[in-house]
Amino acid sequence: MKAYSNRIGGEWVGASDDATFETRNPARAGEVLGTFPSATSADAAQAVAAAAEAFPAWAATPAPQRGAILFRAAELLDERFDDVATTLTREEGKTLAEATGEVARARDILRYFGGEGWRVGGDLLPANTANAMLFSRREPLGVVAAITPWNFPIAIPAWKLAPALVYGNAVVFKPASATPLTALRLVECLEDAGLPAGVLNFVTGSGAVVGGALAGDAIVRGLTFTGSHAVGAGIHGRATEHFARVQLEMGGKNPTIVLDDADLDLAVRLTVMGGFALTGQSCTATSRVIVEDGIADRFAAALAEAAAALTVGDGLGEGVQMGPAVSEEQLATDLEYVQIAKDEGAELLAGGGRAGGAGHFVQPTVFDGVDVHSRLAQEEVFGPVVGIIRARNLDDALFKANAVGYGLAAGVVTNDLRRAFTFVDRIEAGVVKVNEPTTGLALQAPFGGFKQSSANTFKEQGPAALEFFTRTKTVYVTY
């Protein structure tokens, strides 16, 4: 078992009180992958100070040079690809195929934002008077904090760190305590690519302690967070007290509407992909399927059969289609919601218990007859538990789809173009899919939700990242 350290100001350091925590393999609960520092608020402040010291020189570095470091980091991640993907599976639990896809995405994000080093600029505007110039320019915010979740332990850090860095910010990065080793592998690639000391600081530990300290530090001018609504709301409150810019992604309760003209096999396949891939541990996972009455009985039977046929096990195992829950706590949450759904009167069609093995394995679970106002229909489980809600028609389905506090992703399965665009027009979600799973995002497109899924301010990824990680300065020149 290896002991790992924080990275602050270009130095590897432990927590100031020497406290540590373990990261474990969720498929083999007794396997410890390493220990990491349980940083204190003082450690977080030290990381912020190191970032503030490194910021001026980094901001003054030409943007193409900053982008070149991201390109080099992508090359290094490619060279270390298999090792990083295996580490991700051992630490988070997802299948090796899913981990491989995630590492490839992180690599591509580094390349995409590496190219942004050649594009970041401003606008030349017509001046009001003669012998004058009027233009705007983009400048970095300063010190930025990034707080990331465990379910995408390298892709989400990449889509936060890459734009923050290429646009000239210095960063303090706090990964989820369940998956710090995978996050560290990304930091190592960036450091080995030539990132100057202090530009990126890596601090592990409690979200309440480290995350709270970062949110409350007035030196931090921007904070980007992905996690639960309850935690995000608290972070937003602390950070905005000193007028920091805040970007939040806080989960979803994502519906797929299946209309009675849909291809049944496609609808089942998309629901399995959206609901059970990644063990349902995705903020865009399909957790509700709202099905028109005309196809509901056949869909329910086919989905239950497909769920029961999935192979659950260690993500490194051959033929495994779904890995474990990330932790004993998450497994307990999944099983708790199974019992809640039973108590609420929903009909269990498939799964509903632990799967075999020494890890945190849970069966892919399907309920039918779920009431739109029930807890299973309203609350984010973050596990492979899918509820079927029946609807009379498209209007009824849209009403039930929108009758939740979240608004992240939503899908429809239909062969009717008019009804597809009616869905696009009326669904309350930031990511809308037609004949596609609710999961899966294009890195060049804006990402973010409505309602309680976000702060309803800044989106992530693609061109939207420029809006969050830079500020606009308008310049008037008379000559």
C-alpha cells in the first residue's frame, strides 16, 4: 500500500496534522489502493496562497504556450492510457470498457482546450469617434477552485482544469475522496508536461473541510463544483458572500419518454444504456421511463428481461457489463430506495437486491407502476434503479417528465418528427436527446441543467467554458 501526498506550490506534502484516509477497490472491499492526506482548512489556505503566487506569471504566459502544455499532457495520458484506465476501474468500479472511454475523453478534452490557446481573444468593435479604437479582451479570473465528484474521476476534472489553465487561471483542485488516485494521474500528466509550480495545486480530504475552506476563501475568484444539490447550495452560499463566480452541476432525475410509435428494441436498449451503464452512477443517468400506455406492457416486460440478463461483477472481469456501487454507503442507498419503492406500492419487475461477490454489487433493478409524486420518481438515487411511469399521451408524459425539481437531461424515443420537436420545445432540461440515451455528452457542446440541477448561471464545456473562466475587459483608445 502506497502513501500519496498533496501537491502544493510544486511540493509533495502531507496534511498539516498528518491525518490520512484510505481509498479502496469497490469490487474487492478489502483491497486498499493507497492512503491520502486528510487536509485541513490551513492546508487549503496554503494551496490558495501558492496558486495566488503563481498566477501572475502564468497569466502573462502567452496562451499558445499554455495550450502547448495541455497538448503535451494529452500525449502523456496517451502513453499511460492502459495504466490509468485500470486504476480508474479499480478505484471507482466501472467496467474497463467504460474506464477506457472516460480516459479517452479526458485526453480529447486536453487536446480540445489545448487548441483554445490559439483562439482566446476578444472583439474589435466600431468606435464612436474618429482616431479611436474600441475593443474587448478576455482575461483570467485569478485563483480558481475545482471540486469534483467520484463518478467521473478523470473526465470531469479534465473538463474543469483544462479550460481553467489554458485561459490563464491558477487552480486549487480537490478531488472526491473515493477516487483521488485517478485524479492524481491527471495532475501528474499536467505537471510532467511542464506546468509551472503552483499553477495547479492538488489537495485531498473532506469536502466539508477542504471544500468549505475553498468556498469561503476571498482569494478564490471562481469556484466550479459538481456534486449533490445540498452540498452545492452550501458552497454557493459561502462563495457568493465574497462575490466569487460560481459554476455548479448538481445532479438530475432524468426521464426518457417512450412514445407508442417508438421502436421497442431501441427504447429498451437506450434505457439499459442510460439507466444501468456506469452502474447508474451518472448525473445524466435515466432513472425514470415515462411510457405511453399503448406500448407500456410490452416495454416493461422487455426492460425487465434485459436488466435481468446483465452480467454484474468486477469491472476488470471479462464479459462484465455493470460494475459495483462505488462504496458500501452508496450500495446501502440503492437498497434503501428499493425498499422505499416497495413501500410506496411500485411493482418490482427485476433485481432489487445485492448481486453476488465480495464487493458492493447491486442488481440492475426495474420497478413498474411508479407514481409521479413518489420518492422514487422525485429523488436522485444515483444507482441502477429505474422506475417506469405510465402516461396517457405525450401531453401527460411531458407533464410527468417536468414534475420534478431537477432539469439536467431528458430523452424521447419516437419515429414521429412532429412529436419529437414538441418534446424538444416543452421539456425542462438543459440536455435534450432524441432517440439517444440520456447519458453521453459531446465535449465541444455546452453542458448544464435547469432548475435545481445547476446554479442557472454558467454552463460547462466547449465554448461555454470561456464564459466562466475569463472576464471581459473593454478598452477605449484615442490616438
